Amino acid sequence: MKKVLFATLLGGFLGIFDGLTAYFTPEVRSEIVGIVIGSTIKGLLTGIIIGFFATRVHSLALGTLFGLAVGAFFAYLILLMNPGHALNIMLPGSLVGVIVGYAAQKHEPALRSRQSLG
């Protein structure tokens, strides 16, 4: 699996859990479905950006830091729309970025082997 696809799928998957952390904030529980959908989309975008970075830069430290920056940036954009929940938004969003950045750098695409027809 290519790095961009891997990072995108991982970002989307982790985005689901990022959104589910809103369950622990009683004021927004009634909006949990929309939050999970939004967080999944945010995770997919994060994964795409980090995946492209990982194909060009081959450094675990830089990839992880870039992941943190991208995750924190998107979380901050959400925070601007929902002030007052800084820790509940920034922490999970940044963590998604760190995990995807690290995993994208460690991911080695499998090489296809040709089988002879004989």
C-alpha cells in the first residue's frame, strides 16, 4: 500500500476516534454524529497531507513534527468555530497528526513480486 493511501486511511480511522472523544464533553453529546463525521473528514485531509510529505521527506523526526503541526492546525481551525473547548479539541486532533506522521514515515510499501508463468 502506498504511503499516501496508508496515511489517508489511518487518518480517517483515527479521526473517528478523535470525534468520539467529544462524548466526554456533555455539552456537545447531542451533536456527536456531526462531530464524528467532521473529525473523520479532518483525519482524511490530515492523512493526505502527511502522506504526501512522507513520500518526499524521509525523516522520522521531521515526519512526526510535521504530523503534529498539521493535526494541530486542523484542530485549531475547529477550535476557532468552537471556543471554550481548547483541550478537548486540540489534544485529540494533534495526537492524530503525530500518530499518522510517525506511521507514515515508518510505513514501507510492499514491493510487488513478479511470478513467472512457467
